[in-house]
Amino acid sequence: MPHKQVVMQRASSTSARESTHVPMLAIAGDSAAGKTTITKGLVDALGANRITSMCSDDYHRYDRMERKTLPFTPLHPDCNYLGVMEQHLQLLALGQPILKPVYSHSTGTLERPVLVDPAEFVIVEGLFPLWSKLSRACFDVTVYLDPPEPIRHEWKIKRDTTKRGYTAEQVLAELERREPEATAYIRPQRRHADIVLRFSRLEGHSEGPLSATLLLRPTIAHPDLSDVLGSDTREAIHLKLIRDDDGKPVDAIHIHGHAPRELTRKVEEAIWSHLDMDEPVPESLGVIEPGTRSEPLAVSQLILLYHMLAASKH
């Protein structure tokens, strides 16, 4: 009689659909770093029929009430089923469906799991997608969002007070409680990202539009933007060589928040032309919320779209 493992392998090869490579993009970062906003613009740009998006925060082990009695926050690995997340990422990367847990941020409860069948592309955003070597291996492109802490705090207070029922005082207290675990477990993921994306204001300014800086590490091939980066577009975008946090040189694309719309539109159309798309540049790119738009966000999303489409060709 064949060994059980052999029988299982034979059954799998005949009954399961053939595995295929699904291009996957990871967007990691601390709470309220902008992960969901970037993901939504990418999904809307190509269509939900082409992109499956999910949040790795769905793998929380405890609901909000249970966490009140625990000595750690959702930023601690022990507060999450990261082993299950790794298994699911491997299945998605091979084009296989998963039964994904669901955590409701609005109610703080664990809800009924849902079947996720990967589409042409998969985006995973959340606190821990770059946590382990195994999880990182599932992605074709990895991104870490790294806004300055004062800006992230602004975003978190606004989001949690308007959408999640907290007071500003409660949000600030929770930020303070989470800080040690953010330092220990979330920010170290930055070193593993192919692209580090930071939205910030001009130095010395506390108000005004946000600019974006993308650190393009040589871990993947990046788009050739030589036809985009020129003296006529320098007011909107420019490239320079800087030192990363580890002291190594890295290309940095800076997208100016104060540039005229007509100039950034020219940049967006030039990048869009690299993608061989017949449609015009999607209006969903750059949308922060209804009626609020960011040109640096739109250009950043276009660069991420380039990487996703390029990964599908390998």
C-alpha cells in the first residue's frame, strides 16, 4: 500500500487545479500609515476583477474586548496568527484559494471567514506582511510606508475619531502604548522592502501639501524613467542618489507636492505610457478621499502599478 503522503500528492495532482504564479504586492507599515488608501487607488485603477486585495490584520488572534486583558497590543506577533498568514500567502502566490479570517476594525470583532480566490494580481496590506523570510518570499514587490510620526499621528487621530468611535485622547494613549512594539516589530520590516515610500511636508513647514519620496532599492528592477526625469519636469519630480538608513547608496525619487497640476499630469501620462494601457490615466489614482486628491500619491501609485504589471510578465 502506498505511503499516505504519496496518496495525498497523487490526489492533489489530479483533483486540484494547476498551480500558477500570481504577482503579489505587499504594502507594510504601522497603523494609519496610508496602506489602505494606496491599495484602494490601485484596485480602482485596474478593477476589482483584476486585483484581489486583503489586509493581513485579519489574522488578529484576539478581538478588541479580549485585548483589553492582555499585556500586548495588535503590533505584537503573539497577537496574530502569523503562521496561518504565511500558509495563506503561499497558497495565494500559487493561485490557490484560501478561507481568510476577518477582523472588523469598525466593531473590533472577529467575524465569519470568507473565501478568497486570487485574481490576476494580489495586494496584501497590513502590519505584518514582511514579518518573516517565508512571507517575504511570497511577494514579487514589497513596499514599506514610512511617514514621519507626527503626520502618521495626525492621520490616525482623524481616522480613529471619525470612523472607529475613539476620542483623540484615547488614540494618543493607544499610540503611546503601542510605541515599544512598533519599534520592536513593525519598523524593522522597513529594511526588507524593495521600495520605501514616505509622504512628508517640506522641511520646516507644518502645513501645506505633502510631497512623496520613494527609495528604490536594487533588490528588484525599477522602471526606466529617463524620459520622465528632465529639466522640464524637475519642478514636479526629480531623482537623486542618497544614503539609506544602513548607509548604502539608494536611488530616491522625489515627487513635489506643490507642483502645478498640469505638470504632474504630464508626468503621470508619461509613466502611464510605459504600462501599454489603452485607457487614459485612471482618475482613481491620487484620491485620498472623495474631493481630496494628491498628485504625489498618484505618481507613487503609478510606479507601483508598473511593478505589478512587470511582475506578471516574468
